[in-house]
Amino acid sequence: MHAQRRAGASDRTYARLREDVLDGVLPPGAVLAELEQSARLGVSRTPVREAFARLVHDGLARPVGGRGLVVAPLDPGDLEHLYDVREALEVKAARLAARDGARFTAFAHRFAHAPDLVEAGELGRYYALGAEFDAAVDDAVANPWLVRALADVRTHLVRIRRLARHDPDRLRAAASEHQLIAEALAAGDADLAAHAVHVHLHRSRSHFRNHLRHQEESA
């Protein structure tokens, strides 16, 4: 029973710290101190220490000589590496998912109306639609290794997206790009789906590259 309670505390602490890193509450470069985080979260130092180890494993924190751990920084080089991997994985995923196209017909219609969510400021519903679409693609792919690799990449891209905050113009454009991907998948056209994914990722990469470079110039 004690071990179960300890595991539960560790999991909850990890989930909270991970979300704080992704949301920018703990920004890139922030020092992660066991005592400080244990006081902030109201837990003992043991689950914090265990959560820190998991953040390092995720690539969300890293050791720095003389300073313990810090939240992993972001730079344009990280972005390029992530998008190189993301494109390889998502293009392959789109080709595989096109074999099960019927499930994506409704997504094409829903993405056509997604810009309305942006206009209404309902960004939670907008992002939930994107997450639901990703889950449908993952399910259609039916390859747990590919899905696991995609999940790891998406974790870091969520962090970049949240730190860049919300650009309504980019969100509306991304909705249209997702609509084209969904339409290609619904038609069972693997080549068109792969091309639509390539175009979407090219535009997404350019958008976040410009944002990170602007941040560097402003620092």
C-alpha cells in the first residue's frame, strides 16, 4: 500500500511538472530545485526527485554543471531536428492511415468549421479537435512503435507551440491544411495525404522557426 501511494505521488508530481514545462510556467533555462518544487507542489522531495529523472528522460530537463537541473532550452536547431523526424513519421503515418479512410470523412467537415472556433476564441475546442484527429490517425496506423515515436516528438512540439502562444492567422491556415489532409485520407489517396502533410509541416516549421529567431533577436 505504501509503495502504491508513493508511486501515485510520483506520477502526480511528474504530470504536474511536465505540464508546467510544456505550458511555460517553468520556462526554458529555469533551474529545477528539489526543495523549491517540493514546497511549491506540497509534496516531499522523493516524488520530485523521481519526477525530475523522468523529465530528463523525456528531454524536457537537462543537467547543468554546478546548477543541478534546468528546463531544457529551445533553439532553432532543436526545431529543425524535431521537424525532420516529425515529417518522416507523419508522412509514413498518413500513407498507412489512408487504408482506413472512411473514419476521416467527418474530420474534413469539422476542420472546415475550425476557423470559426478561432474567431470565437474557443482555442480549447480547436486544439481538442487536432488531438482527436491525431488519435484517429494513430489508431488507423496500427503500428505501436510508430505511434510511440510520434508521441515523443509531439510532446516537444506542443511545448514550442505553447511558448509561441496563439497566432490566429496561423491557426486558421493550419485548420485548412488539416482539412486537406483529412479529405485525402477520406478518399484513400495515400500520395495526396502524404503531400498534404508535407505542405502542412513545411508551413508549420517556417512559422515556428521565425518565432524562435525573433525571440533570439529580442533577447
